[in-house]
Amino acid sequence: MTELDYQPMSFKDVLIEMKDISELMVDLSYSAILFDSREIALEVINLEERMNQMVYQARIQSILGARRVEEAEAMSGMLQVAEAAEDISNSASEVAKLILKDITFPARLREALPEAEEMTVRVAVAEGSRIDGRTLGDLKLQSSTGMRVIAIRRGTAWIYDPDKETHVVCGDVLMAKGPQTGEKPLYEIAGAEYMPETGAGEPEPMSGLDRAVSVMVEMKNISELSVGLAYTALLFDNKEVAHEVVSLDTRMDDMRYQMDLWILEEAKRIKNVESLRGLLYMSSFAETISSAARAIVDVILREIEVLPVFRKIIRESDEIISRVAVTASSPLVGMSLKEVSLGTVTGMVVLAIRSGDRWIYRPGKDVRLKEGDTIIAKGRRDGECRLFDLALGRKTNQNAADMER
């Protein structure tokens, strides 16, 4: 195990890195399962070492930063958020170890994962394509396609968590995550042929395994939503959103019980039950993420003081959370989420919409936007600018600090 050395860092920078690392580990863990990749799994293990260092830094900073009872209470809230990020990363590491131990997963799971709300795809960059020889930032890839590049394979080497300055060259294989509507634009930019899968014939009756896989994909969606809403609750000190995270965690428990039952029933009908173990581990993974999100909002629900630094942590991380109200001049008014394709146009994932006194969490594609609706979304900073332009009905980008007012 790597020896841990104390390196002076602000608590803010430590928590930013912990948040970014934990979210990247989750993305890479699911990618390792989807593509059956030991290389990606090994990177998750490597990231765990970095997370261990950050956990050590967080504990030291929490001790050094409190001199009075009031300061200690506020610091305990920050430490609780750090521990939640650690729980997520530990669970992601356990999933990666399954791949390294050659634990198998049902083929149906790999077929179903691309149907999740945020899908993961691989695409090779063709010579002379729009992105060949350019940086990810040149084309503002996420805010123009909705797809976030989480890794690049170049020959036998990997570039994980690339930033806007990362150059892409012919032959690179991009691994990207985002809404299904962003898959085609990404292929076009990469110069690759887009061949969407088409369903054939009538759907067969669902077996117990089919139901379990379907529930697993739903658990993945809910767990990722829970984390986004948890940080939203912290950012805006919102108890309503915090209670929704608690509700989602309770729902997650019920889903896991039901899924475990279906898996046990299916074990009676198949000869090789080994692949079912992977599903059981994955359900535990999703539940751990949801529980970590609940631990984050516990800070709000127990009325522990949320320090102003929390706002900086969430606003300065790789994926930021935005809040903007739809104005009367906005082209979004009267449009459904499907019609405006916010995920593809801005690269932002809509977590919730507040319409009047009602919250709509995980809004569906048929939800229509009205004047005065408040959109809560997560994504990159350039995507936030596009979201603000649309919601506020303006033609030029303005400072996203408007959100803070």
C-alpha cells in the first residue's frame, strides 16, 4: 500500500478532487463492465490510491481547521461529505476488482446498459474528421453533442479524464458518456459511420433475469441522480431536494430486495449461475452510491452549518451544478425536453425542474417548460453558458455568475 504523506492543501481543493475522483471512478467502473475491460478496471484501482491520499488529507485538515465547538461542527459536515465520496470510490473499486477476478456478468446486462439515461459509447476517430488534430475544447464537444469524453485509448495507452486541452488524433478511440441523442453527433464529429441498432420482431416475455437486468439499469439511473441531487441540496441549502434523496434511497432498498428475489428465482432455471453473482455485486454498488448521497444530505437535514466553501467546491469541480429560471423571452417556453434536446444542445443533464410549488425530479422527455420554471442541471461550464442563453432568451454568453444572485 502506498505510504501516505501529508501535503499542505486547502480543504476546498481536497474535497473538489475527492468529488471528481469518485465520480470518474463510477463512470469507469460501469465502463469496465460494459466493455469487459481489465485495463479500465486497473485504472479504477489506481484512482483508489489517489483517493486514499485525499482521504488522509481531509482528515488532517478537519483536525487542523477546528479550534472551537462551532467550527468543529461545521468541519464535521465537510468531513461527512468527504467520507461519502470515499464510500463511493471504495464501492467502485470493488466492482473493478470483480473484472480483475474474472467474475462474469450476464450478456443481457451489457446489452441493457446502453439503454440507461446516460449511455457509454466507444468511437474511433477517423483521419480528416472534424476533431482530428484538435482539442476537445476546440469543438466544445460536450456542449455540442451532449457526450462527455471520460477516456481516450491511443494505441496501447490510455488517457483518463481528459480535459479541454487534450488533443485528439486519428486512430484515437474515444470513450464518452451522455444522452442517447448525443451518440449520432459524436459519431459525425469523429468521422465514424453511425449504425443505430434496430429492434427485430415482437418482444419476448420477460424472464426473471430480464426483470433483474431492467431493475439494475434503473438502479444505476437512480443512484447517479441521487448524487447529483445531493450536491444540489448542499449547493442551494435546500431541504426539499434533500428529502427527495432520502426518498430515492428508500426506493433503492426496495428495488434491491426485489431484484435479489428475481435473481434467486432465476438461479433455479439455469445451469451456470456464476454470471448472476455479478448482478448481485452491481446492485450492492448502486445501493452504496445511493446511501452515500443520503449521507451527504444528512448534513442539511441535521441543520449542520453549510460553509460557503461548499459552493466553491461544487462550482469548481469538473462537473458543475446550475440553476436558472426560464424567462418569458426564452425559446424553451412551451417546448418539451425532447423537442429542445437540452442534453445534446448544451451537454447538461437535467436533474430536476421546479414548476410553481412542484418539483419534478428526473423529468421525462415529454415534460414541457413554462415561463418561471427553474431548471437544475449538471455538466461542464461551457454547457452552462449555453443553457443560460436558452433559458434567459439571450443571444450572447454572459457570465454564469448570474446564477449566484
